[in-house]
Amino acid sequence: MQERKRPMPVGIEDFKKLVQGEYYFVDKTRFIRDLLDFQTEVTLITRPRRFGKTLTLSMLQYFFALENAEENRKLFAGLDIEKAGTQYMREQGTRPVVFLTIKEVQAGKFSGMMAKLSEVLRKLYGQMEYLKDSESLSEQDRDYFMAVLNKAGTEENLQFALANLMGMLEKHHGKKPVLLLDEYDAPILSAWENGYYKEGIDFMRGFLGSALKTNPSLYFAVLTGVTRVSKESIFSGLNNLKVCSVLSDAYCDIFGFTQEEAARLMEECGVGDKMPELKRWYDGYRFGSAEIYNPWSVIRYIDEGCKCQPYWMNTSGNSILKDLLRRVDTRRHKELQGLVQGKTATGTGMPSS
């Protein structure tokens, strides 16, 4: 086994740190090209945990953000998006970007969820504190901005925090912002598991709906999550939504490593001879038409000297799955047993949240 020349990006979720730290990484910047080509206003992508969702949204932030545009442009030198053509690189550094992750907004009670969300929004507004002095904003805008910044906003105020921030950014910069929302479903799953689902879903419907459905300041949005919360319950009336689940071909090879990408990474790390073993252990997913390796497991496998372990184990909770399984009837239970035995099932009718 050859000695690696660069470190493996274990736990790295910041694209700039990944590139500047000279880690080994798989180039997924073609995702930017595809987003620009498809021009979908709202894209929701659902994938399991540890498949690089946060890192991918970080990549989008560094590409589109107005701030430090010239410095950020260097991050994409020699990567696929730069090679794709000048028409794509012209979009680099041209937009205000709102990047929000709410995966930590989980609590045992609704009041706890709101307290955590208020703090997350305070930090988000704090990143754009220059807006409080913007001459492009009205006095009412600035008052609202300071209320969120000082955690003085009411529950009703906070439902419009994303939409209002995007409106203020458009007024200040004269350009519609990009919204990147990571783990959008974390508060909803927490609400389900802790018994305040109705309160949680009612709030999140307004929080997301005002930002995505009735927001004239939106350029485009990309949302990621683990599950698809049913359109009827939270995305009602959102006709500009493109859902890319694990069954969709759209962006099927962006999250996780393809066979070719995994093989190339192994060769670069000097362990190409271990590819058959890697395939036996970690080639376990199919997204749309793509055969996909779990990136967390591959990275950990290489970093641990090619030691085979179930690295993905215990990286995600499954309490909601247990709850749903308790609700299935006898017929659906038999269908699920058939799936475990390698059979197929269509439309098992699992309850939707």
C-alpha cells in the first residue's frame, strides 16, 4: 500500500476548506452546470445522511455568492464547472446567497424548537448585519431586521424571516438571492418524534411557503433533506417545485460516489488494488439509474488504512421508521418481508407525514 500524499476529508463540510486544504476529493461541480441548465426555481433533493448534502450546498454558496467573488473564483480553477464553458463561469459571484442549515433545530417541545430556530436565524441575520444600515431598506425593514437579530421576533414574525431577509437582500443588492436550505426536514421529524407535529408542521408550512411559494425575491432555491415530507402537508400550492428523490434520475450521481469516481479516488490514494473489497462492502445504493457508493464509508475506509467496518452505522436515527413500521397492516408487512428477501413491491402505501 502506497503512502497517501494528501489527507482524506473526514468530516469536512466546507467547500473552501476542502479545496484550500488540499484534501483528496471528488469533483461534483457539474451540479452547478446542471442547475443553471435546468433553471428550476425550487429543487428538493432527498438523500440519506452522510452523503455530502451540506458540502454540496457549501459549494453552491461559494460559487454564486457576491461576497469575496474574486477570491472564491480561484476555488473552481481547473474543476469541471470551469471546463464547462465561460457561460457558466459568468454566473460565478453574481448573487446574494442565503445559506441556512436547520439540522440542529430539534427539541422535545415546540417552544424548544422555536428557541433554537430563533438562535439560528439570529446568526443568519448577523452574517448580513450590514443590512441594518442600508439606505435601500425602509424603516420598517430595519426594525424587523433588528427584532430578529435581537431575538425579539414573535412566532408570527419568524415565519417570514427567510422571505423578508431575501426581500431586503434584493433591495440592497438589486439582485434576487439564491436560497440554500440544508436538512429542511429536521425540525419536522423532531416534531413527529416528540409529539408536537401539528404545531411544528403548521409553523414550517408558513416558514417555507413564504420563502418559496409567495416570494417575488427568489432567484432559485435548493433544499436538501433525508425524507420527502408530503407535498400536501407542507408544500401545498408550490407549483415551482422539482422533487429529486432516490428514485429520480435527475442529479442521481451528484450525492455519493459513482463506480468510476470511487475507482479513480482509490487509484489516486494508491490503493486501487483494494477496489474489489471496497465494492463488496460499500457499493450498496442505487439512486435513479446510478450505482452509488456511500461517500462517508469510502472516505473512512481509505483513511483507516482500508479496514472494512460498517462506518455508516449509528450516523443516523431511525425512530420515525420504527413508528411507521408499527402502523403497517398484515399485507404491507408481508410485502416488506419480501423486500428483505430480495423480492419487489410496488406502492406499499406506507403512511406519509
